[in-house]
Amino acid sequence: MPTHRSSRRPKSSAPCKAARPQAGEILLANYANENPIYALDGVPFLATTYPEARKLYDASKPAMEKLLAAQGIKVLFVVPWAPQGIYSKKEISSVADLRGIKWRAYSPATAKIAELIGAQPVQIQQAELSAAMATGVIESYMSSGSTGYDTKTYEHIKNFYDTQAWIPKNAILVNAKSFDALDPATKAAVTKAAADAEVRGWKVAQEKNDEYKRLLAERGMKVHKPSPKLDTDMRQVGGIMQADWLKAAGADGAAIVDTYKKK
């Protein structure tokens, strides 16, 4: 074991560069500004169950992989989040009950929903969510059961409406050149591990969704099934946003949705 370590850095003829990661994970909907295809799983009420979300993913997968491949990126696997519902300080039975409410808007989609339902949007990121609820800065927001549990929403807001508005997905990506440079055995092992992880991820996501709703109820949250009126109202909002998405996505987007609806 050395007894002395020099404090001087070794000399180098070239500046030190940070290593670039060869793999990573993204929330697909966050990249809607690059291409609307990435935002498809965030379109409200297009896919509201895990089987529907899987069909939507299968329909959009070829187009998404083509877009990423053009940037030198390969998709290893994709897993879903929990369905998105409405947290509200007061009980609601229709969109009319949300008009004027202070609504957390943390993305273009949630800001658009606020506009369409007549709510008052307030931009709050998750790190600030607990404080915003405690001080009354927001009274309502859309997210998953896991967000509600992790942020202790039940301490400030007592109603969760399980609208299952959309099921966003995360993609695990790898640099295509780095993947192609692997030897055949390693490449096969990575491919199999990715396929196994995707199956496991979809299964666990569904299990955790049920678990988080149970945990919220145990801590005093009323977990509601939306009334027929609230469901109809929110689906009308979804219809408007679907039309906007189709306009932005053009023929490629229309082809994906047609494929999805035929499955």
C-alpha cells in the first residue's frame, strides 16, 4: 500500500474529456418537441389500460425505432408507468367542478388540459409539489398513484379519481455503434436480458399500480371511480388533444393510430 500520493495531476498532451454514456433511459413524451411520435403515449384517453398501452406501443414501435436509428440510437426495451388520474382537494363529478381550480401544469399536455377544462394552471415540478400543496398553491393535478404516494399527497389532498387518462412509457436506449461492436455472444445476451426486462417491467408496473392505490386508500385518500359525466367530459378533452396530435403527426401519425385501432 503506498504511503504517499502526489497531489499533482499527470501531464497530458490532450485535455481530459468526460466519457459519454453509451446507454440511458428517457421518458418518451418529454421529447415531443423533436417529433410528435414520441408523445403518442401521452395523448389522453387513446390508451387507458395496460393491454391497450401495449397495443399502442406495438403499433408505434417501427416508426419510433426508425426515428431513433436515424440518430444512431437503438431501443433496448420499453416499460410503462402507472395510469394517470386526477388528484383534487374537493370532490368532483364533472369538468365543471374543475373550472377555476389551481391546477398543477408540469408539461405541455397538462397545461393544455388546464386550458380545456378552464382550470388555473400553475407550473410546479415534482420536487416542489409537497410544498405547493401544503401552502395551497395548487389544489389539483394529474399524475399516477405512485406520485401521490411518494409525495404524500394524501396529507393535503384527499380525492383521487382513477381516470386512467394515459399510460406513459420509458425507453431504455443504447448507442447503436456500441451495440453493434459487441461480440455475437454478448449481443445475444444483452438482447435476451432486454426482452426479459421488458416482460418483467410490464408485469411489475401493473402490480405496483394496484399496490399504490391501496396504499393511498390506507392513508386516508378516497380512490374514486370517475362518474359517467366526468369520464365523458374528460374523454371529450382527450378527443380534442388527439385531433391536435394527429394534425401535428401527419400521415405517419394517422397510420400508427389506424394500425392501433385495428389490433
